[in-house]
Amino acid sequence: MPPYLKIYDGPTDPEDHVTYYVSTVKGNDLAKEQISSILLKKFGETLTGGALTWYSQLPARSIKTFEKMADKFVTAHAGAKKADARVNDIIVIKQSPGEGLRDFLARFNRVRMTIPNLSEGMAVAAFQNGLNRNGSRATRKLLSWLMKYPPTTWDKIHNAYFAEVRADEDDLNGPTHQLILVQAGSRKDRRNNFRRDLAAARPNRERHQPYIRSAIMPPPSTKRAYLDQG
């Protein structure tokens, strides 16, 4: 068996392994009538771990052709293909320019929780790669902390966010904060409308005051002249 054949241990797509195995064997200048026999006979040498355990438990001489072997192999390891696809779901998560750190952390964590057997290293790497380097101050602060103290578990990232970032309350780009601003603006508008309505309804006191005619007194100089004449 060629030493450069890939070894299958379970966490990758089984169909890819079969395709690569067949193409490699066919490229070794074998006679056409030999290929099928070699494919079936040497397939077990490309397996390790759980895949090798599965192969060793097959009843002896129960599979006569490589096509049947390949079909059983792919069916038995179909779960690995699905798991591999699920991991891709978390790798492609990216923080959008208008997304706050709090919202991105929550969105990433929701996907992380749906992937079975996701390694801590994969979760940590995917989260760091997904952060927007030109994001808010909170995002940049967390990135700086992660670079200074490289985390090894998801819990360390989560704790770093709460300990180092959340207290700042400066993540102003997230939808959550924008909703708070909109709600605050609505309350302010309602207060202003109430004050205008109250002012319009208040009686105009000056308009309803009775008219009082004041006595007209002559200027002091005129009064003095009038007394002198008397």
C-alpha cells in the first residue's frame, strides 16, 4: 500500500475518503482486473481509531466487492459527515459592522450549543476569527484581552467578556442598545406632548380678569398749581 494514502479516523467525510482512496489505487499502474481486488483487500489499512474498530467487527468474508464495502462504510460513518458540516456552521459566523459585541456573543453561543462534541479549541478559534477588528470599543477591548491572554476554553472567553468589557457599557452599535434609545426617545416625546396639551388647556387668566379702571390723578406739578389758585 502506498505510504502517502490518507488515513481515516472518523471526523471527516467518509465519501471523500473513499474517492481519494480509489483514485490513489487506480493511479498505481495496476492491471484493470487487479484494481477491484486490491481496493477490497487493502481498504482496512487506511482506517484507524473507531473506523478501524468498525472494520474489524465485520463478519469474515461477508463482503465480496469493494462497491459493497464502500457503501457500508459510508452508511456507517454518515454521522461524521453531518458533524463535519455542523462545524462549518460555526466557522462562518462573523460579526457584522453594525452588530454589537453583546449580540454577537449571544448569536455565536446559540449556534455553539447546537453542535454536539464541538471541541473547546474549535469554539475559541471560531469566535476570535469571527470578531470584527474594526468593531466597537467593547469588541476591540475584548480582542486585545484575548491576544494578551490567549484563552483555551469557551468559559474563559465568556468570563473575560463579563469581567473586562461589559462594565464599560460602551457597546453602542448593537440592536439591543438601539432599541433602548428608541424607547427612551418615545418616552421623552410623550412627556413633551403631555406638557403641550396641558399648556393649551390651562385657562388664560389674563383673558378672564375683570377690567378695573384706575383713577386718573393729575401730575404733581398740576396739582400744586391748582391749590395755589385756591
